[in-house]
Amino acid sequence: MDPAPVPAPIERPHEDEIDIAVHCSDVMKAYGAGNTRVLALRGVDLNVRTGEMLMLVGPSGCGKTTLISVIAGILDQDAGECLVFGEDFRRMRTRDKTHWRGRNIGFVFQSFNLLPTLTAVENVAVPLLIQHQPRAMAMARASALLERVGLKERLRSLPSQLSGGQQQRVAIARALVHGPRLIVCDEPTSALDHETGSSVMGLLREIARGENRALVIVTHDARIFPYADRLAQMDDGRIKSISAGQGAAPPQGTHP
Amino acid sequence: MNRIAIKMLVGDRAKYIGIIVGLTFASLLITQQASIFIGLMTRTYGAVSANGLADIWIMDENVRFFDDVKPMSDMLLQRTRGVPGVAWAVPFYRNILNCRMANGKVQHVNLNGLDDGTLIGGPPEMVVGSLSDLRRADSIIVDETGAARELARPAREPGGPSVPLAVGDVIEINDHRATVVGICRTVRSFQWGPQVYTTYSRAVSFAPPQRKSMSFILVKAKPGQSVPDLCQSLRGVTGLEARTQREFEKEIYDYFYYYTGIPINFGIAVILGFIVGTAIAGQTFYNFTLDNLKHFGALKAMGASNGMLLRMILLQSAVVGFIGYGLGVGIASLFGLLIADSELAFRLPWWLLLVSALSVGVICMLSAGISILKVVRLEPAIVFKG
Ligand SMILES: Nc1ncnc2c1ncn2[C@@H]1O[C@H](COP(=O)(O)OP(=O)(O)O)[C@@H](O)[C@H]1O
Ligand SMILES: [Mg+2]
């Protein structure tokens, strides 16, 4: 069995939408009201293609996390359109949105967010268990993926028994286990030292980026920019520029 | 996800134990205090229950409990015996008298006067001697606890143990000589102080002269005679209150329930157990949820619906509820077993187990409820907050 998850094929209603995983146009989002109102997104236009690893970069507070939250369907924008694989979350009921998210999106968090009392393999199995997959099947898939990320020996370890880099590998396995079409990562390397961060990025490029899958990675860690296919530069709630990255060519000598 | 819910709960050892301790404490306090309360309340009418031979107790209508004696005229006994349906009717005397001890100390005793002919109404169990020994002159029977404590003789040498009153000893009850001919065991009842049994006529002679002396008339219905009907006709003939044994017990129970502070005291203890249990368990459970909020948020982001998280939290609270309830009730029962031979009142009827299960259930629901509210309102977007 091929341990790497194969994402479901994307529906292709229109030829011109063929490669578009995420389509944002004029997305606005404000927090608070009155004097404390903060405009976090001031009209974001952005397309993410399937098969690409897009990095969202920019200074702290510029709205990266807000944008990625809207894209991942865990935060509603105030205005503008955001379609993920053609779906508009605002047209879905909360329950359907939650289920859709569970099937189609994988998450990698800055602080790993593994359940501390579950073993590595159980943590990885969680997205499948949420979808009511049989436990045995979920555990088997989780084990296979942990093997893929180089943690074959640590299946039964608790997060506290793993290093930061190992925990983030577990988190990556968890983000992949259910074969999602979009993976969002918020600052996946900022809790790791440079070398570990590089190896985690290498892993993401190598096994997460698939032909029909898109990766959106938020970071302000310039050292991992070279891993991106494209870099979207954000500032003050807008996308300022989009440039091509080096796409997979890691800095010399840092990728294991 | 059930296993995951359990692992989340059990994995956090300190909180898990904290929640269980809170619930154990609540269920223990509720069960134990209520058991003591029920035990005490049962004792309030213990003397009536022990007197199992009679179907009906006749008394002044103002009598509220066993020692609330309102003497009746002896002539009523003959009238009672004449009522159709009465198999037998005997007088019973009850009074509290002073007893002078060998060392000159004065002690109150509960004097019980039994029908001279039948000795009905005697103690349930004899330890030394027999009930019929009461037919001897000046004879009395004393209960074993009273004989060993309040009525005990002074120590033979200074500082030594006092000597229990024994058969053959003589005491003075209200200046009348009384010889101990037997030692009995009584049911534990609410009446404190020594119990002394003698015949009806001797009891009357011990007491200061009174125009009326009879405390109760104990009546047995003829076989086939309806007891409530007989009560009705006895009321008519005597002009007094006639209560079945059950009714009299209920009357006493109600009196202590409504006119003493006992239920309030125990009620407070039970409510306290409930509140403290809710506070400890609820607080810890809520803290547990708060600690895991980030993880609940992550589960939400990863597709767990509110319904799924709600079921997880309910399961977690049910698990601690069952364990805490089991431990609490277990410890309470153990306590009951340990004190079974002591003077303490303790009675744990099956329905009390349901009551305390219900209380623990309510505590768990409250604890889970606030946690569920918190988790349902949780925005999954918090997962990306540093
Ligand atoms: N929940 C919130 N309530 C109020 N303001 C917020 C909230 N989340 C973010 N902000 C504000 O919105 C802006 C964008 O935040 P964020 O998207 O987290 O930026 P970044 O991830 O690029 O650092 C910041 O000014 C931040 O202070
Ligand atoms: Mg951020």
C-alpha cells in the first residue's frame, strides 16, 4: 500500500478554473468595533494553484494569520469572495462547513497542537477518527504516514517524549493522513531551530505538495523562503506583490 | 473519539484525580449525612417499633412523641376492653423519674411500666435473667448500656473502672427501693438515659401520686378485624386518639421532622456536600476544559462538530461521575459497617443510593454544561493564535 495519501480529484467545472485551489478577491476582515476596530484585511486578491506551495510572508500584524484562517474556513470574512476548490464557505451551514473542512483541509500549527495525552500514532489518526473511520484502519494509515516522516520508531511516544522537530513531523503526518486537498500551515518553523525548520520544510515539499493539492504556508522566517514556489508579500492587510520562489531548491547544505 | 475523550481526561492525572475527589466527597457527604439523618429519624420512633405486639396505641390526642406523656384515667382501660373487635388491651406506663445512686448522685431514668398480668411491652431481648422475674417484689430490669454507664457503681479503688449495675443490686427510684433482677438489651432509640422496666402497678407506686397515671393503652385487634375500623370505634368510645403502630411512628417522625432542628442541620450538611462537591468537581472539570480549549479548537478546525465535542465532554463527565459516585457511596457504606455496633445512628436505604446518584448526576451535568457552553462557543480560529 502506498502510504502517501492521494487527494481526491478536483472537480473541474470551467477550463479557466482548472488550476485554482483558492480564489480570493477583495477579501476584507475587521476585528472589534468602534475605536478599537482593526482592519486586518483590506481587500486581498490572491489565487493559489493546485500543486503549488505558496508562502504568505510579511511583517508581524500584517494579516497573514487572518487571511489563512479565512482560507481554511475557520474565520468568516466581512466582505469579498473566497472560494476554496470552488466552494464558498459563507453559503454553507456551520455543520456542513465543519465536515467539509475535516475532509478537505489539513492543518499545521506553530505550536504543533498535538494532544499531550495521546501517542504519536493516535494523534495522527485523529482526523480520520473525527470522520468516523474505523479505528484499526485509521491507526494503520497513521502508522504508515509516521513511517513516511521518519518516525517509525516513535509511534507510541507521547508528544512530551519527542523533540520539537519530531512533534512537527507528527503534526505534518496528521495534516496529511486524511488526504486533504489544501494544507494550511501557520508559522510551522518558528518554534524550531534553523536546521530542524529546514528539514521540516523539506518534508512538507517532498510529501505534502502533490499534484492536486495546494499548500499555503504563513511565515516570516526568511530562511525558509527558498522552499516556496511563489511568495506572496503582505503588508497592512493587502497582498503587495507576488514573486516566484526558488521552488524546492533548498539552501545549500541545510536540507538533510 | 470516545477513546480519545477518555485519554484526554485520564492523561491529566492531577485534574482527573481532583475531579474524582470532588465528586467522591460530594457523594460521600450526601450519602453519609442523609444516612445518619434517616438513622436518627428512625430512632425517634424506635421504642414504638420495638413494641411489635400491639396493633393500636391509644393515647391523648395531644401526644406527639413517645416521651410526650399525657396521663389518662385508668377507667378507660375497661371501656377499651369492651369495644367489639378488641382481642386484648393492656396499660403501659412511661415516665421519667429520679434515681438516687449509691454515691448520692441523682440520675434520671426512663421508667417503663408493663401490664402486671401479661408483661406486654417489655424489652426485645434479655441479657441476664428473664422478664417474668419482674413478678418478684421490688424488682426492676435495667438496660445494659444504662447499667454500664449512668447507673454504674463507683470504682472499688480510686481511679479504677466503675462497676456495672448487676442483678441483686439495689437502687432507689424516687425514694422507693428497687432490686435489679435482670439486664436487658433495648433497641437504640432517641431516648437517652437508662431504661428501667417494671410492672405497671409498681411503676405507678414509684411515681409521685397522680390522679391519672396510664400513658398508653396497647390494643390487639381480633383476627379478621379491620385495624383502621377498630381505631375509629376506639376513638368514639374513649374520646381519645387511637393510632395504628405505623400512624404513631409517622406522627413521631413528623414531629421531629417539623418541630426540631434535626432535618435542617442534616439538610445543611447535605446541601453543603452538594455545593462543595459542585464547586470542587465543577471547578476542576471546567479548568480541565479550559486547559484543553486549544485542543478542542484544533479538533473543531479538523472537522469535529459541536455535537461530537459535546458527546466527548458528556462522556468525560459521566466517567468521573460514575467513579466518584461509586467511591463516595462505597466509603459511606464502609463507614456504616464500621459504626454498625456503635451508638451512632446510620441507615442507608436503597432509595438513598438513587438520591445521591441523582445528585452526583446533577453536579456532573452542571460541570459539563458550563464546559460545553465554552466549547460550543469556541471559535476554531483560536488555533492559529500564538
Ligand atoms: N481576535 C482579534 N481581535 C482583535 N484584533 C485582532 C485579532 N486577531 C488579530 N487582530 C489584529 O489584526 C491584525 C492582523 O493580525 P494577524 O492576522 O494575526 O497578523 P499576522 O499573522 O500577520 O501577524 C493585527 O493588527 C492584530 O492585532
Ligand atoms: Mg500570525
